[in-house]
Amino acid sequence: MSPRTRPARLRPLALILGVLALALPAAPATAAAPGPSTYYLDCSATTDGTGSQSAPFNSLADVNALTLQPGDAVLLNRGTTCPGTLAPQGSGTAAAPITIDAYGTGALPAINANGATQAVLLSGESYVQVRDLSLSAPGDNTTARRGVYVYAADTGTLPGIVLQGLDIHDVRGALPSATKTGAGTGKYAGASGGIVVEAQGSTTPTAFAGLQILDNRIHSVDRQGIYTWSNWCRSSRLAAFWNSLCSAPWNPMTGLVVRGNLLWDIGGDGIAPMTGQQTLVDHNTLQGFNVRSGSPNAGMWTANTVNAVFQYNDTSGGRTTADGMAYDVDHSTDGVVFQYNLSHDNQGGFFLLCPYNTPTSDFTIRYNISVNDATRGFQVCDGALTNGQIYGNTLYLADGLSQQIVTENTSATLDVRFTDNAVIRHGSTGTVGWTLNAPAWVNDHNLFYDVPVPAGATNSTTAAPLLNGRELVDAYGYQYGAGSAALGAGVSVAGNGGQDYFGTPVPSSGPVSVGAYTGAPVCAAPLADSFNTDPAGSSPAGWTVSGPASGALAGADPSGGYGAALLLTSGTSTTSVVRSFTAPGGDVRIDTRLRAAQTGAALGFHVLDAAGNPLAQFSLAADGNAAYTDAGSWTDAAFAYPAGVWLPVSLVLHPATGTYDITVAGRPLGTARLTPGAGPAAQLRYNVPAASGAAAFAADDAFVQPLSC
């Protein structure tokens, strides 16, 4: 309504205000804040687009040119390969991280560094999450190469980096064996490896906080698997030889979590976080390390770190005796704990303690299991150990292995209590002993079975431990049967963590059992077969084999571990290997280890009733995934199995509920229903279906453990 048509009764003041309002410019509408953006990258696209899903970018350069904002996402198309380095710019926030991930269907999107130093570079960013990519960085082992390089210099504290679900492989970085430049090549500053994290600078203390490295597969990399380094590493604890490597005051990485990673075929160290505080390394599996370095490397270890915990890890296949140990508490450390870990088949041995010129202090090694680790149980480098606690561990040695249980060559004080450990040997060949001349080292309340008792040891037990499945690479084989001398032979240790390897509560006072198992005697195992007594080239004793004569024969462990395995090959007809057992009713754990040389053929592990009817079935299937039956019908699991890797498989049957639990490589795959109509578990079967092409598998450590007698 215009002013000239307004009613005559309009008051003069209102009229004036209305006229003024018309004279003023209209207030602009409030613009909505732009939301996070999603950019799509498809390196197979023939034309470069705008980054939308319908018109994706087609090169890493397009993404690298962006300044990403909190909440933004970059998605790479599955089944495609991008050459070069992905180097996203920009940081997210705790509430809105930047995400790099995959879209579409098929294989993980791949980035091949293609001559560049790394496939992914995060330089000075925070709150960035990188997931579900396949990364490689080929090279000739003379210069640095990395799958992921997380780097910062003079930036302050950078929080919120997550690296998850990556497949990192064929990273060929610097190695001493190729360059002849010394043990440092390939690590310390500028390290090479699968995942390398590095803080540098000289003016602004720099570190990463809350960095998470989760559920990755890292294989065929040189030199390091997962490695962190910081120039901000000078402290009062620092060993002298690092003075030339550390130029800035102590400012550690905090809250690092390394969890659920599977590593194999690692040129040097497996997982080695340095200069950290409150570091957690748990539920990782490492098979094969120090395989190409030509210099000392260990499986999982730390140096210049305080309050780190390594737990529930499985480390094997360490090559050479230049270290080659599974685990290591190294120099300049305080408050490091190794607990609930498994170690086996390491040429260098079980544990390294390396203090150098400053004491390694307040360390704890408890409730771990070492199986058939050669050369050394514990080796102490030159230097002092202060307030060390080694208790509740089980060390097992099979026939033919030689080991110095503890070996040291130092005049420094070794303030260590070696308590409640079980050191067990079965066999008539091999040399086992001690090289220990350290008055402050106390050996008390240990079990030494068929091994020498060290001089000065007190309250030792030497009678039979009655293991439930000796020689198996299965922790449950190192529980005790009724009448074991290990039961109640130990003494409680203050601050013992509250539980043993298996989660059994450990008393805080009074007698306890020695070794990694402190519970009640377990039921006798009706089947525990390591195949180690079968002559090479023979059919496995006690098993019924049908199919090609060469389809199931005993032979050397294909990974180079101790003893034999059952070697299986495909043929024009099905190969079936069956073993009967008798178990009492109730729940039962049925374990084995499986290894496939390829991912395009099937290997089954089946639990049958007495009539041969399948009750529960597991398979490394021909589509590359693990699979199992649910009420008799096959279903794929969310687990793509790798070739050339031993996978522990556990089926825990619950007849009362008609269900069973499936775990592979320590990862629960689910709970399924037993096959209706089948009777109680009474047979195991390894099964290789007929195939037109050649395929090779291995099986080992068949173990049946009733959970109630």
C-alpha cells in the first residue's frame, strides 16, 4: 500500500516512520554458511572435471591444489590407480575432520608414488583422516621411500591424525645392505618405511597428539613397518649416542595408538615408536621382519619413551641374530610395559634390553609367551637396568633349539627381579644355558624344566609343567593340566596388572602359578598336533587322507618357522584330511593355523560329527575372503585374507545355544549357528576342493580344547 492510499486516520508519527522506512535500503538477507564439500577423484577419467561425482578430478594435482576446510572429504574411485603423491592441504577440527577415503566398488583405490618419495604426504596438518587406500612407493633401496609420511616442523602440537584401513606395500626405501652407509640408513630422521611419522624444527616445540594408526596392512616394505621419530628428543635420560641425532628439548608425541595392524615381509623394524609419552601398541600381528636390512632391527620396540604399553601383539619370523628379537625395551626409557604378547620363531630370540650409558628404568615384562625363539631369551646390552620386573612369562623351547635364557656382558648394575616365570624345554638336542653374572639380578620362584637352574636362584621348581599343547603356536597350548608343578609355585607380585595372558584374575597376595597362565587346571586336550614328528614327504600320522597321494604331505614350515606343517595342494579331485577325536560334552575351542600361497583357490577347515556331517565350517574362499557357515549356509566374512601369511583360526562351539564364535588372526568375525541336525563335534577336516589350476596351502597346529570336563 503506497503512502497516498493509506487511511486518513493514520497518525502523523506512524506516517513519518513509514516514509523513513521506505527511504532506507533493504537489509541484506543473512547468507547461509557454506557446508563441507566432497571432492571426487577418478584417475581413470579421460577428462579433468570439477571434482563432482559426475565430473570428477582425474589427477592428484587437482586435489593437492585445494585448501581443504573442516568437514571436507576427498574420495578416490575404487579400482583405479593414481601416479604421484597425494598431499592434501588444510586442517580439520575435532568436530569436523577432513576425510580422505574411497568410493565406488571393487579394489581399494591405489596411489603409486611412481618415483616420488611417498604416496601420501601430510605436512603440518591436523584432524585429517586417511582411510581405505592402496599405497606403494617403488625404489631401488638407495633413497627414502614411504607409503605415508606424516611430517611437521616448528608448528606446535598437531592433533587428530588417523590412518586406517590402508594397504601399504612395495615401498623400497634406503637400506644399509644396499648403501653401505651404516646402521642409521633408513631410520632416525628421514626414515623409510610403510608409515613414517616425524616431528622436526628448532624454534617451536612440535609434536603430534592422539595420532591413531589402525587396522592397516603393511607388507613388502623397506626399511621400517611403522616408525615415529622426533628431533625434539633431548632429555636427562638420553643415551649419549643420540646426542648427535637430537638437537631440540624433549617434547614427546602424546597418546599415540597403534592397533589392529597386520605386517609381514618387513625389511627392518616392525613397529618402532620413538620419543613418545602414553603410547599404546596393541593387537598387532607381525610376521617376518629384519629380512633385508643387513643391520640390527627388532620386531616391536621403543626408545626415548615414557609410559608406553605394548600388549596383545603377535610377533614372529625375525631374521638374523643382528637383534632379530620380537620385543625390545631400549635406551632412555622409563615406565615401559610389555604384557600379554606372543612371540615365536624368531631367530634372534624373545627380548632385548638395551640401556647403553643411561639406565633403562621402571620397566615391566609380564604374562607374555615365547615359543621356539632361538639364540636368546633375554639379552642385555651394555648398561644399567633399574627397577626391572620380569614375571609371569612362559618360555618354551622344542627339541634342537639352542638358547641362552639370559645373556649379558656388562659391569653395570642389573636391578631386575625375574619372578614367577616358566622356562620349559622338551628334547635332547640343542644347548640351553645362562650367561648371567649380575648380583642385583634376582631369580626367585621360577619353574625351570629340563633347563639349567641359574646360580643363586631361590625357590625354584624343576618338576613337569604338564602343558596342554606343547610346541603349538597357540597360546592355549601353554595352559596347565591337572598335577602341573607350575600350579601355585609362584609368589604374588605387587601391582601385577590384575590378570594373566588369558584374562584370568591374578591374586594380589599369596601363592600364584608361575608362567603366563595362573588359572585352574584345564581339561586334557583330545587333539594337539603340530605335525612336527611326521617325516618330510609323509602322510600325517593319525589322519585319514583321501584324494591325490601328493595332496597332503608333511613338510617344512613355508614361513621358515620351527618344525613341520601339513602341506596341501589342489588337484583334479578333492583332497580331504580327517582326524577323529573324543571330547566331553559342552563348549569346545577348536584352533588351527592356515596359510594360502594365493587368494584364488579355497581351503576349508571343517568340524564334523562322528558320522561326517558338517557341524561348523570355515574357509579361505576362492573369492579371496574368509567365509563360514551359518546354519549350514555359507556366508562371506568382512575379511580379505592375504597370501603368504599364517592366519590363526579359532572356532569356539557352544552346543547348548547352537552357536559358534569365529576368530581369525585375533579378529572376531562373528557368531554363527551350528548346522541343524548335526551331532557333537568328533572330527576335524582340512579340505581342498578340486581345481583346474595349481594351488598351495599349509595347515598347522590342530588343537581341540574342551572348556569343561
